Amino acid sequence: MPDIVEIIKQQHRQVEDLLTRAEEGGADRAELMQEVARMLLPHSEAEEDFVYPTIRDLAADEGEEVKDGTVEHHQVEEMLQNLLRGDPGDPGYGGTIAAIAGELRHHVQEEEDDLLPVLEKRLAADEREEMGRRFAEATMNSLPDGDHHATTRRELYEKAKEQHITGRSRMSKQELAEAVGES
């Protein structure tokens, strides 16, 4: 099993490829951006749930960068959701794809330059592999359907926001569930 750093970088390359194809235009832009969302949302959720807290625990000086990464996730997710509600023929659709791609490229560069090296340097190979296994399980399964819907971290975050729970952006999925009373 590849380690956590390899898996995250591999997923970054896959999203980058989809974004590049969507930026080039064509009839399948909306489908490509749906695929970006399908990959990106569980990826971001897993990073926020256990990757970022591990980095923060290993390197307290990276706390601000972790916080920035979480904010960037939420900004991109919001832009992506707005885009997906629109139509590829809408004015500004291509510009929104370019904005999403630019924000993601910036985020990926910071994450790969500043955050992932913490895991490479401070976790043993077996710890990185175990974390990689956990990340793969969290990100590579299919989306839940119908009545089998599991509450996502994003949904818990939104409930915490509605309940005015402070510190919610730094909470793991489990912490959010406990804070909103769904544990």
C-alpha cells in the first residue's frame, strides 16, 4: 500500500488532469467538473478529518498553514457547488472553472511544499502506510446512495455553523458529530 503522501499526490495529479481537460473546453466540461467534485470532496474531508490534525500535532508551527488549507478547501467547495448548479453555456462558466483551477493549484502547491513534508519527515514508513490505507478507504469508495447516506463532515460542519459552535473549522468529523449531538 502506498503511503499517505504518495496517495495524496496521486489524487492531486488526477484532479489536475480533470481540471486541465475542463479548462480546454468541449462538450464534457460539466461531466469533468462533476468528477472533480466526486474526487475532491471526500479528499478534502479526509484531509481535514485526520491528515491535517496529524500534521498540526507533529508540527505546531504549521498550524496556520493547516488552518489556511481548511479555508481553501471550503472556498473551492463553495465555488464548485455554485458551478455545478449552473450550465456550461452560462456566461462566466469557463472563468469559474479557471478560478477553481487556479485556487486548487495554489492550494496543492502549498500543501505539497509545506504540509506533506511534515508527514514524510516525522512519521515512520509504517505509520505513513497505515495513514495511506485509511485515506484510501475514506476517499476511494463510492458516494452513498439513497437511504444509506452517511453524514459527511461537510454536513456536520454546516450544522455546527447553524448552531454557532465556535472552533468548528478545526474539528474532526467525530468532534463535529459530538458538538452537534449526532455521535
